[in-house]
Amino acid sequence: MRTARSQGAKGDSNVAASRLRLVLASGSPRRLALLAQIGVEPDLVSPSEIDETPHRGEAPRALALRLASEKAAASAARPAADADISLALTLAADTVVAVGLRILPKCETPEDAKACLRLLSGRGHRVYTGVALATASGAVRSRFVETRVRFKRLSNDEIDAYVASGEWRGKAGGYAIQGFAGAFVIRIVGSYTNVVGLPLAETAALLGGEGYPIHRRWAVLSE
């Protein structure tokens, strides 16, 4: 009898895990694409609008973690029309690009983008991403990832051509490594997906740690 009850409890647990909902607190197409790469499709996309201004003296890594946690908490706190979504996990991330302790902006103007590219030209920089997962109980789990990137020396023509592409718009540091700017990178140390905007190994670990059935989904998707 003990064995029968144990198996039944395990079966109930598997069913519950398979129905666990996920909310993505980001409108980033690249984060959606990265999640799809590991077989994860959010049940709802609910971007968080928070003040992303760094605090005075705030270090880049601290900023990335704080913003990710605040985005996850803000999105999770919204009332949900769907009862299933109200009990979901809420995933958020924030990526910060820095040279030393200097935090580069998420560029919105060609002038911002050119200034960032000139600063990055011929030198190394670091990309920090905070990943946060808010649970139905109100807890927020987080991970932090750092990647080192070095650009080749960029000519004025290369900078002008890249800025004309518009690919930099809204990107931290004024570039997207998965696009044309991949031609600028001569060395990368650490997670490539972190630089794109969502470190997949750490994200999968966070989701799996809260019972989200990532690996079971792979078997279903391959059928």
C-alpha cells in the first residue's frame, strides 16, 4: 500500500509540473527566440515597465541583478484574469554592458550608438545579465552571469555602416552580437547566449529548480 500511494503522489506531481505556467516579463524578441531554442514557450508575455536608472555608485553586476529582480516582481504582482497564470512562474532578465565600472546605455539615438562603438573599438568590455524568477509564493530566485568580449578596432566606415543598419536601437552598449556586429568580435570568454540577452544554462537551471518541466518538453517536441 505504501508503494501504491508513493507512485500516485509521484504521478500527481508530474501532472502538476506539466501544467506549470510561465510568464515572460520581457518583450524582447531575442529572449523569446532563446527560450524557444531550449523548448520553452511562455504562456504569457507581460513586459515590466520600471525605472532602469542606475543608483548612484551602483556597480554593473548589481544593477543587472536588481533590475531583473524588480522586473520579475513587478510583472508577477499584476492581477491576472487567468487563474492559471496567477499561479505561474515569472521570468525576467536584464543585460548591462560596461567598460570597467562605466555602464553603457541602451542606445536610442545614432549619436549614442556611435559613442558606444567608438568606446568599444579595439578594447574589451563585459556583459552582465541578471536572470530572476518570481514564484507563486512571492519568492524571487536569481542568477548572475558575466561574459568578457573584445572588439577589433573599428573604422569610421564600419561604425557608420553599422549605425545606418539600425540594429543597435534599444541594445545595451549599442550592438547586437547575433547580428552584423558579430563581425566586430575577436574574442569572447563565457556564455554567448548571455551576450545575446539570456544565458540559457542558468535560465534552465532556475526553471528546473522550481519544477518547470524543460527536459520532459524536449521528448514531446521531438515526436
